[in-house]
Amino acid sequence: MRILGLIPARGGSKGVPKKNIKLLGRKPLIEYTIDSAKESTMLTQIVVSTDNEEIAIAAEVYGCKPPFIRPAELAEDTSTSLEVVQHAIAFFEAQNIFFDAVCLLQPTSPFREKGCIDKAISQFINTNADCLVSVLPIPLEYNPHWAFEETENGLLKIATGETTIIPRRQALPKAFHRDGSIYVSKTEVIKNGSLYGNKIAFLESNPEFHVNIDTMEDWEKAEKLLNKL
């Protein structure tokens, strides 16, 4: 399969100003994801999608020169990952360059276990899924079968729609949440307006590597984690 490795990195960041080029340890944040992508043997091409010249220059320095500058309207707080991926696909297809799938690698999850990108892609291919997402287990106390939603009359209902709650934690099915590190999606699914499609595979990540940087508290967590890795 021809797979595009796409690293989205916009200039605007309210929680951590200029976070994509801010030094985390001895490297800018974005370099961690570029380095992980370059270790992959299954990505056909690696691209940084950014609206920001400083980020574009930094990406080029670290061996990943952006082939385009992303339009400003696709770098707003309300812009979606789907729109960013669709823009990249359209850019390449306009040049008669086609990919079977896109592997989205967010710089805000800088630490990835060695080999996990190729492991995710292999799992994606072997399951013939529309999409694969990297995940972590949801702690039992937050399992959706034990979660509640408020009803219109101010009462509670079980979030899964069940009428009776599962009484024993041993009987709870394992549940996961996206960790933000890796998404692999078929191009045809993306062009049809979804990152996920109907058949979603998963790769369980190593929790020791997990951080998703959105706030300064997350940044401080990443600094502490970096010292342990």
C-alpha cells in the first residue's frame, strides 16, 4: 500500500504558545514525531502540514520540508483533522500522486514506542479496516457501562443504554479511549467524509509513553516523562 505519513502542525496554540517548535528537552516538539515517522519502513512519504512559516522552516531543518503551506482557514481553532487530511490528499491528487491510506501523526503526542507506527500499519492492512486508531484502556471506574447521562427530567440513565448496571467489575468488557498518537485511514473513507468509516481496528499503546500536550500542565508532564524514557 502507498501510505502518506501526515504530521499536522498549525501555528496557533493557546494552551502552549508556539508549542510545535518549543524545545522539549533538546528538541522542538515537532522533531519527535518527524523522527518517529522517519523510522517507519511502511510510510511512502512523510509530510508536515502547516500554516506557519516558522514551523515550515523547522520541519525542513529536520528533514521534512512541507510541500505546501496550509490555507489559514484550515488552521483555525474550529478546523478539523478531517479537513486537514482531505486538503493534503487533494494537493497530491492534483499532481497525479495517489495514496491508498493516510497515517496521521499528531506532534502533541511526541513519544511513541519504537516500531509502533509500522505495527499499526500492519494491523490496519491485516484487518482490512477502514481505519485504525491507537488506544489506551479506560480505567474501570470510568468504563462506559458504569457511566451515566442526565435525562430530560433530571434523572440518570446508563450511558450505554442498558437498563440494568453490570454489578461486578470482573464482568465489565474492556473499553478504550483514543490516545491521539496514531490514526491510519483509507483514502476512500477520508474522501467520503470520515476518518473512521465503519470498520475500526486498534493498536493498544504502551501507557509509559503517553502524553497528549494541550496545556502547560501537559507540557510539564512531558518534561518529566522525557527524563524517564
